[in-house]
Amino acid sequence: MLTKTIGSALLVTAMVSPAAAWAGPAPGPGGCQSSGVRGTCWVGATDPGRPGREGGQPGTGPASPGKRSGPAPQCVPMAIPQPASGDPMWAGNDASKGRLVVMICGVGGPGGGYPGDARVAYVPNGSEPPAVPQVSPAELARQAIDQMGLSAPDIRLAPPADSPHGATIGFPVWMWSARSDATTGPVTRTATAGTVSVTATAKLTRITWSMGDGATKACAGPGTPFTEDRAGLASPDCGHVYLTKAPSGAFPIAATGHWEISWSGGGMSDSEAMDLTSSARLPVREIRTLNSGEDGHE
């Protein structure tokens, strides 16, 4: 079952009848709050006087959304008017192969609980809404991406930025990123909730280098590490030559890693891009040479 949050247009439907769905005691001094627009609104009910437990410690305040204390939440479906096919409420699902319901989810279950969250859920034909809240594939994809810990390029330069003299005008500079899953990938992570699993893969497609002198270099991949046997040679795939000194003595360098992330699972798939930037400074000097004539004068 795929779920999404609901907007104020449906809140009246969701909140008029929870007493019928939840035959237990009234929620007390707590209340419901809503914000946002259709398709993006959460409904939350809290009961400040109801004791709870989170992380093994007793508490008396309201439970936090997504970290509700006490018994596991239970959900009751409520029928709603079906929107037209193609409406954003369907979240890409086929209207002819399922229906939308509002899930009223709270702690304690019907007959003794109190309301919690309300959200729209897609239920395929022939299936029944589950009794517990479901995490959408998109939410699991975000969890998988967060687990990757992607980072901006780990800048490496030759000559290195901390060398005594830095780069020299007219001589090649090598740029690359130190390699790791977090900085250059590819990296794959999977997030699971119940019977639904989503796998996401991130690949570094290129690094864009802003060299501080007005030049920009787009390098496919992390670049080639410099080795001493290549001194004086240009990088085969990611290099630059400075033609002027930096007014402040060092040029600011920015390296932006461009990631492509794709995910699939739970009957859905999608992709997104992510850009991460790191920076450094590279001193650039000029070497002057003197040419002497036969008479010993310049």
C-alpha cells in the first residue's frame, strides 16, 4: 500500500468521523493541527496528559510524529470520494486498479485508543488496507540515500595546496578527488519497512572545478592521481594551467561533485540529482628567468 499525506480539502472528511472509527475515550486536552495545501498536509493529534515511553524513559509530554511512544499505532480506513484519474492525489497509481482511502492511525486501536495521524492511502483492487501505518517507497528511498553519507570531492592537487610555493604559471596542475564510496561512489544502500524494500544507487557522473582564475573544468569522474614519474606532464583527464598570478597570492578552487541517484522498490522507481561542493586554495607563483649575453650583461 502506498501512502501520502493529505491536504485541507480532505481534512473535513478525515476528522469528522474519527469518533465513529475510534470508539474509545476522548483524546482529552490535546488537539489536531494541520498546515499546508492539498496533497502535502499532515494531521497530528496529541494528548499532553497521556503518559508515554520513549527510549526506555517515562514521559508526560506529547508523543513526537514518527516516534510515537507506547503501543504500536493501529489504522482504520475511511472511504472518501475518489478524485479523477490523473489527479496528483493518485501519486502516479492507476485509478482503475485500486482506490484511495483515508487512514486514521492512532495508538491503542479501535475501542480504546486515541487518534494520531491521517493520510491518504492507495489500496489495490482485491486488497485490504493494513492495520498498521505503512512507509511509502519514496520515504524508504530517502532513508537509503541518507545512509550513503555522500560527500563533496576530497580535493587533491599537484602541486599540493600546502606546498611551499604552490603552482607555477605555465606549468600543469593536476586535480582529482581521493576515492571512497562517499566521495566518488558508486554506492548502494537498501532501506526496508515491513515487506517493502527500496534500493538506491548513487553514481558520480562528473566533477566541475572552478579554478579561481575564471576557468572552469568539467572532468568525467574523479580524475587521475598524480605520481612523481609524471612530473612536468599534463593530467590525462583533469588538469589546468594558470597563466597569471592570483591577486591575493592564492586562487580559490571549488570542486562540485555531480551525483545521479536512482532507486526502485515497492512497485515504484525514480531518480534525482545531487550536487556537493568542497573548496581549497592554491598559491600560484611566477618564475622569472634572466638571459645573459656573451659580455656578461643581461
